[in-house]
Amino acid sequence: MVISRFDYCNSVLCGLPASTFQPLTTVLRCAAKLIKNLSPRDHVTPILHELHWLLIPARINFKICLVMYRVLTNSSPSYASSLVTSCSSLQSRRFLRSSSRADFVVTRSIREFGNRAFALAGPAKWNKLPVFIRKSSSLSLFKTSLKTYLFKMCFDETSCRNALLCKIIFFRRAINDSLIVIIMIIIIIIMIIIIIITCKQVEGAPSC
């Protein structure tokens, strides 16, 4: 019940900052921990991988690409089809490679807010998909191939991000340890200098 709500009208979130997805990501992680009966401190990324759940940005891309496939196969509402233009429908691009790959015409807006519109974001995301996914023979095959593709992309990036984060933490700890050692050496040197100066003062003092 909760998971189905993640996909309800989530395409309107396309292009928003990552901080906007954080509440939804938190709910998704809590749902995974609830299913697997994990504690709040357990690492949830392997559980999401085991459940084969897409993260929020990938779910948004899935919904947009699904609408684009329906447009390509003439199974979408007319209002969605009227927003985008396929390259094969244009006389000037009919014999180009983009037409054989089932590409759509990509337009750009001078404003970032405009690039979030389906008429712009839909073709841009669709054209980035591999050709074999775009040319799926059925809707069920397209959904399966698209989810597998997004799943690999999503968790490969997550793994790389986690590995990079571990390296950053390791280097920070190494730098902190080095700084502590350097500070201790400086303190020892200062104490030795103070002891030497004190001894010389004692030796140079007149005896009674």
C-alpha cells in the first residue's frame, strides 16, 4: 500500500533537487526495514537490492519513460502524444539514424523550470535509453527491461558513491591521525627546548 503511493503522479517531481526526494527516500528505507524486521541502525542498501526496489529518482524516470513508450506505440492519451514529436514523423529526419532508433525531438528551455515539463524531459530521458529497450515488442517486456536497466544504473551509482564515501572517510581519518602525531611531536620538541633552557639557567645561576 505504501509502495504503490511512491509511483502515484511522481513524474511531477522530475528535475527537482535531491533534497526534495529525501522524505520519500526515508519512507522507502523505513518500509524496507519494516519488511525485513531490521533495526534503525542496520544498513538498508543491501535490503533494497534484495527486494529489487528502485530508488525515488529511478522510479520517476521509469514513469516518464513508460509514458513515452505508450506515445511511441500509440496507446497513450491524445494530450500526451501532442506534447512530443517523434523524429520519424518529420520529413527532414525520416531517413536519419535518429528516426531508426525511435528517437524523439528534444527541445530545451532557457529556464531550468521549463526543462522539467514532460514535453522536454520526456524525450530527453527517452533518447538516453538503449535502443533494444525502446524497441521492445510488448509493454510487459519494456517494463521488465526498463526496470532492470534502471536498477543496474541506480545501484551501480550507489555502490560507487558508497565506495567514494568510504575512501573520503579513510583519508580524513588518516589526515586526522597524522595531525595528532605532528601536534604531539611539536609538543615534545617544545617541552625538550623548555627543559634545556631551564637546565642552562640553573647551571648559570650563582651558587650560595
